[in-house]
Amino acid sequence: MLFQVPDMTCQHCVKSITAAVQAVDSSAQVRCDVSTHEVAVVATTAQSVIKQAIIDAGYTVT
């Protein structure tokens, strides 16, 4: 799954997003690229659940 998170701007954001995703799927693999604002997730949880977790953490997903 690939998400665009335009307001992810620093390593604190990366940690927050990673924690939010892993809270709904503890085995999820999360890779964040601050320069492109992309969050790549490998998980068995539905994409809609992962997206909502990022939104609930306070970030915009486009």
C-alpha cells in the first residue's frame, strides 16, 4: 500500500505514523520517505484501516 501524506515533514512525523500503523497491525512494515511524503506499508490489515490510523494520528492522506 502506498499513501501520500503531504504534512509528514520530519522524523517525529515518521515515528508517529509508524506507531499509528503498528497500533492497528503490529506486524506491519512501514517505510516513510519525508522528501516525497510517501508512506509505504506492507500489512495484512485492510488499506482503509491503515489509512484511518494515519488520519487519526493527525495527518492528511491524499
